[in-house]
Amino acid sequence: MEYNNLLLSITDRIALVTINRPKALNAINEELMSELGSLFMEDLPKQDIAGVIITGSGEKAFIAGADITQFPSLDKAGGSEKSRKGHNVFNAIENFHKPVIAAINGFSLGGGNELAMACHMRIAAENARFGQPEVNLGLVPGYGGTQRLTQLVGKAKSMELNLTGDMIKADEAHRIGLVNQVVGVGESVEAARAILQKIATKGPLAVSKAIALVNASVDPKQDGFELEIEYFGECMGSDQCKEGVTAFLEKRKAEFK
Ligand code: CO8
């Protein structure tokens, strides 16, 4: 598929998705949201990949939020409709069967930070800045930010960030558990790639089930404990587990297909 607002390259089974609207600090407009939906719901599921990295074009911003220029034309119904569309796309990213890592360079704000939080892990460059500034516009986050930020950092910090609209630096984001790792400027994509390469050596079925189970732990609609019992059995009965266990007993590296 052709994309106008993002770049896609696949190297060594790792997909690199670059949000590419640098003049607007990679703000998410309607077309970009549709492209992300097509990418994660139609295109990437057909590819033989071990994981996905999402980053922003240029050093200044990962994504500075939803594109504010489209807001004046929205009313109550239009706002909810756009919010729902974003929820569907970000849910598809969160539930993607392969690991998705956000490599965050610069501003990660509003809807951009919500995209980062829908990813399975976040690697921040030292120049990254995080915030939910929607209150400055008289809005609340509309792509799952109030929920995912609370899941990641707890209610007190989530309240503080969502109510003040303040930005925090990368080291503070790391301290409160919003990001997994802080690296030098320009190094976040390679750091994310290193994590995905490590995960690529593990049992692929187990990796995809672990993603689903960790997600289930924060989804009140699912019984994560029951699901773990089911998926544990599924993994135990798989050829991949046979290979992993046999390799351990034979004192060699497992080779998962
Ligand atoms: N939307 C559109 N354009 C933007 C955005 C944005 N979110 N952010 C920056 N830009 C544009 C600027 O307008 C500017 O364009 P131009 O050069 O044509 O004037 C260009 O990017 C560069 O930005 P600045 O000149 O402002 O750069 P600074 O270094 O001075 O400031 C900031 C950088 C602090 C990041 C500043 O640009 C800023 O505050 N941006 C807005 C951040 C924000 O409020 N984000 C939240 C948006 S709301 C949201 O995300 C809601 C999500 C849910 C939506 C649900 C349904 C629609």
C-alpha cells in the first residue's frame, strides 16, 4: 500500500515505521490515522516480521499530538467519531501479535504520547519530552491517554499530568515508569532494534501469547488468570515448546521456526 504520511521499511524482519510530517512536528491528521489503521490491520499482519518500531521524522518530535488545525471543523459528534477511530487504531497496535516499540525522539505529546503508550515498550532519547497538554485546549486526551497513562504510571501521576498539561523530561518519564529506557539523542531506533532482535530469538508463539496476557491484565473485560492457564497449555503443546525444551536439555540454542 502507498502511504503519504509515513515511511515503512523492513530490514532483517523488523519493520521501521517513521511518522513523516516533520513540518507539523509529525502531528496526526485524519489521513495519517487511516494509514496507521491500514498498516496495522491489513499490511503488517501479512508480513513475515519479528517486530515493529515506530518513530518520528527528525530529531525535534516523535509526534506533537493530533493535528490541531482540524479541530475547528469538529463538533460533539465529530469529536467522538474521530476519537473512536483513534481508539480502534491504537487498540490494533496494542493488540498486535508481534512486539511494537516506540522510539521516541523529542516531543511526545497528546495523541502522540497516546500512540507511544499503545506500543508495548517505549525507548526515549535524552531530548524526549512527554505530556498530555489537551487541557490547554479545553480537551481531554481522546486516544486512550487517560486510561493507558494511569495503567503505566499510577493514578496520582496520571492525574497530575492529565490535569496540569505539564511536560516532563525523559529521565522523569523513566523514573515514573512511562518509558523503559533512556538513550542518547539519535540512538532510540537502534536501541529498540536491539530489543526486538533479542525477542526474535525467543519462541514466537510464547511471545505473542505473552503480549496478549499482559494486555489482558489491564483489561477488565478479560480474565487474565484463566487466559494464562489456557495459553500455557497451548504453548506447552506446541512444537516450539518441544524445540525450546529439547534444546535446553541438549545444551544447545533453540531454533524456533
Ligand atoms: N497540530 C498541528 N500543528 C502542530 C502541532 C499540532 N499538534 N504541533 C506543532 N505544530 C506545528 C506548529 O503549528 C508549527 O507550524 P508552523 O511552522 O506552520 O507555524 C510547527 O509545527 C512547529 O511548531 P512550533 O513552531 O510551535 O514549535 P515550538 O518548538 O515553538 O513548540 C511545541 C513545539 C511545544 C510542541 C508546540 O508546537 C506545541 O505546543 N504543539 C501543540 C502540542 C499539543 O497541544 N498537542 C496536543 C494536541 S490535542 C491531541 O493530541 C488530542 C488527541 C486526541 C484527538 C482525538 C480526536 C481528534
